[in-house]
Amino acid sequence: MSNIYRPASFQGFGRDKNYFEGWYFKLVDNGGNNAFAVIAGISLPKEKEKAHAFVMVLDACSHRMEYFRYPVNDFWADKKRFEIKIGKNFFSALRLQLDCDNGNNTILADIGMRNITPWPVAPLSPGVMGWYRFMPFMECYHANISFNNTLDGHIIWNGSRRDLSGGKGYIEKDWGSSMPQSWIWMQTNHFGTEGVSLFGSIAKVPWLGSYFTGYIFGLLFNKKIYKFTTYNGARVDRLQVTSDNIEIVAENRQCWLEIRAKRTPGLDLPAPKFGDMTARVNESLASAIEVKLLKKSTNGREIIFEGTGKNAGLEFVGDTGELLRGFKK
């Protein structure tokens, strides 16, 4: 089976320049007091001397980030399954193991993931990107590996141990030549109701000499994913962005999705541009997102779910005005 239908697995076999691939793990403890992001990947810019693999670890509560750099030869990926190794570090959908040491910081971790909930893969829609995944010229591809999973294990940063057992995790990935020039990204699975998760992104997508504003939103509720995407006939009716807040209203044939996100200060993380980790993205893991899902009916609107997600990941990048203009075309 083609790796197109295995979006979590490594897609970069045969690529040697202007390429990146990265896997993102969000890890939050049971009480919501400790939140980490771990990003593992490979950077292959045009200048081969800059090529490297990396492991990036963000401690949102202590407001610190560490970037561990490795030779390309220290990167290994299984040809079919999502299993990668970078130096002494191991990553899959079911396990994350860290053994990072750059002389200034040492980070160790052994974390298992249970109850993985991925975005479904279908013959004509191999993952979260739908039929766009078949287009060979996209700037950036995306995959949702797990909306929501249970954590077992711990992380130790310079001797300080944090227990993550019973906490919640989220896994996604990106690959291609560059991250979008402008985008909004959000994710939370810390609602008062168990089993609820929100993932969403809006981005500037280059397309045949121009661009359009693409969007993907998924709300997992009662084991069902409510999808609002560019390719499934949904539309964004409202997008308002300020320096601190985002308001979004999206609708498909059956439902409306209303989102109000409040941003908190984050940290600048390296991001890829033409495969080189020279761009920057500011990410918060302590934001709050209000969500309301409403069903369309002959009697008006019926509330299916309403709640506020905490420990939310939130990013604003680039000129968000471009995204607004993209909806007006």
C-alpha cells in the first residue's frame, strides 16, 4: 500500500533538498499543570551542509525550549510504519522515548500512548487533507495522527521529573518544502466533557500561480468527527482576528461550528522554509478555546456540544489579513 495512505509514516524517501518533515506530540499531565510539545524531524535545505535531524522540546509551563541537532545519518525511518529514530530517541504513535543531551540540557522521557484516534483514511480522501493529498505540487502537507490519546509515563528535564500518566496527548505532522506563509492553528482536548477534542487550521495555500485560503476543522465528540474542510463543501462564514483573539464560524450541510480562542504568551520555535529551519512560529500551550457545535434543524439551531477547552495550542503566523482576503475571492 502506498505511503499516501499511511500519512503518519515517513514520506520523504528519495528527497535530499528543499524538504522537511516533522512530527508533533502535545503532552499534558492529568491535572493540566504541565504541558510539553515534542517535535521530531528532519531538515534538508538546498545547502547540504545545513542538513540535519532534530528534536525540539517545549516546556510551556516553565516557558523554555531546547533544540537538539543531529547529523542526518542519525535519522532512521521505517518504510511502512510510523516509527522513526533520531540518535537515541524513538517516536511512534504508541511510544515516545527521549535521551537528549547537548551539554547544557538533558531531557529523558519514556511515554506510552493509548486509545489513539486518527483522522480517517479513505480511498479518495487519504487523511485530513482529503483529495488535496494527491496533488504533487503542494507547499505543505498535513496529517492528524491522533486527536486524543491517553498518556503513561514521565519526562525528566535536567533531573526534574514530571509524571504524565493519566494525562492527554495529541499527535500530528507536516511535511513538504515550507510551512505556509500565513496561518492560524489551534488544538485542545481538555474540555469538561471527556473524549472531546478540537483541531483546526486556516492557511494561505499557493495554487497555480495564485493562492487560496484553505481550512480544516475537526471536532471529536461522542466518538464522531464533525468535519468542516475546504474539500467537503463546508465554508467559513466569519473570521475575525486581533492580536489576542480569534473568532471563527464555519458551517457544513448539517452543522455550525463556532470558535472563540483567546491567546496567551508563547515561545518562538524554529520552523522550516525551503527545508531550512530558519523561520519562526510563536506557539502557546496555555490558551483557552470556547467551542459550540450546533445542528441545523427546521426549528432553527440545536446545540450538540458547548464547552471551553483549556491547555490549548494556538498559533498566529504571518499576515492574517491575507487569510481574510482569501475568503473574499
